[in-house]
Amino acid sequence: MIKVAFFDTKAYDKESFEKAGRDSGLTFKFLETKLTEDTAELAKGYDVVCVFVNDTVNEAVIDKLYEGGVRLIALRCAGYNNVDIRHAYGKVHVVHVPAYSPYAVAEHTAALLLTSVRRIHKAYNRTRDFNFSLGGLTGFDLHGKTVGVIGTGKIGRIFIDICRGFGMRVIAYDRFPAEGSGIEYVSLDELFDQSDIISLHCPLTEETRHLINAEAIEKMKKGAVILNTSRGGLIDAEALLAGIRARKVGAACLDVYEEEADVFFEDRSGHILDDELLSRLISMPNVIVTSHQAFLTEEALENIADTTIANILSYYEKDGLLDNELCYRCGNIEKCKKARKERCF
């Protein structure tokens, strides 16, 4: 029997994985605690650990997991910036879910944009108090506006299609442009200079960390709207707040936040929030924050569970290539993933 320990488990995780894994032959242990150096001991005796975006999978954690018998780390998400892939090499295999529902994230991005520019959240709160005045609710048309999309993977391209449906002009930046896509690619500086709306759909790496910083914001149009449903670390939150206070940034819609690990996914309504920066951002009238929920649709949860279980079973049932493995053997995770014909080690 293959034993899998889940960390940072929520009710929807348990429901979707129990349904998908009913006849898989896997045994699940669902733990609410996040994976850290202090909690890694809870995985001792398990074959696999299944983790999410805010679990810590650094060098020390990987060593403890390995010593406890874990040989596979299964990410139930696409991003892997919280995992030391390099240190895992030769010890613990790592798999992820590269695509679960790109439509879910792209559609949530569009929902945030529409909510912000048409003041829907303000109207909702107002009419619940039977206040039907229109003062302060003036928005602007998306039709004819320029949206700059940073990152044109599956999610980015679906968001581009949505924007085109609104009659928007789309420009994009990506280190690896999608050939034959019909997308108009420009430099980052050109994107900042021309865009009324900027949407982030790229992974978090050392190169993209704080891609949106004070210098980038200075290059933007006055009143630009910034959307981030990718990774919090793409934005320097201090610089964003300064840009909002200086009236340079017109609005910000954030589903992710760099220091979200101890805040998001939990009910903090009865507590004073220790993160003053996040408190100040939320207090801004032109900022909308959702708690990393862009992925949260029935379809996405089903795909995440199915793919994660298939990844785990491929480790035990297949020879050769491991489904959706993340590997550091060649020194470049993304290129290695595309070229590899066998297991990482």
C-alpha cells in the first residue's frame, strides 16, 4: 500500500482527492499543518508527500523527508518556487501539475479586472444598505484599451483571448514567444509605456522576482491597472503601495501576495493582521485582494486531484519517464523538462 501524507490540507482538497483516489490503491493522510522543518517529522514512514504553494520544501525539509523514507514530493499546483529542486536531485523525485484549469485562472483575472474598473464591489456593498446612488461608481470601457500581458503560457494566452473578445488591443512580453500565435510581442519597457492594463502570468524565478518594482512603475502610464494572479513575488509590494499613494498606479487586483504564507487560506477575521503592508494595501479604495482563489473551480480541483494521483502512480507503475517530473539534472528545470526522455535520476 502506497502511503501519501498531505500537508496544508483544506476541506476541498480532502473531498476532491478522496473522490479521485477511491480505486487508486493509495492511502491518504490529510494534515492541516503546513510542511516546514518542524513538521516534516510527521511524514516519517510515508512514501509520498503532497504539498501546496505555501509549504516549505527547502534543503532542510528535503533531508528530513528523505531520512524518513519519502521518495516522492507531489506538488498539487503548477508553481514550484517553494521547492529546492536542485537539492532534491538524486534524493527525492518531484512532480507537479503543469496545467489544471488555465481557464479558471484567466477567467478570475478577467473577473477582477471587471470588478475593479466598473466598481462592482463598491456597488454591491452600497446596495446592501439600500443606497442606490451612483456617485463614485464611474468606470471606463475596456474596449479600445491596451492590455499588456507578461507571460504567454496557457493561462496568458487564454486571458489574451478574453481581452480580444472585449475589443482590447493586446501586446505581450515573454522570454520565449509563442511562435505563430499572432500575438504582438514587445519589450518590457514598451509594454510598461503603452499599457492601460498590465496582467502577470509568468512563473516566479530569480529573474522575475520583483519584476514590478519602483523603476517599472515609473515607466508605466499614469493610472495603469495592475493584475496579478500568478505569484506574489512578481511584485514589490512596497513599491506598489508607493505607486498607488502617488496616484501613478490607478488600481491593483491581487490574488497573490509575496508574504501570503501565514495569512491566505485562513480565517483571520477575528484577529489583528500583523502584516501592516498587506493591511495598508487592502485599505486602499482602488485595491482588490482575493486570497489565492483563482484556481478554485470544481473543474480545476478535479484535474488537480486526477493529475496528482496519476503522477504518483507513474512513479510506482511505470519504467522510464516519470509523469510531470521537475528535474535539475541538466541545470535548467524548464529546458530539461522539455527534452528529457527518462527519469531525472
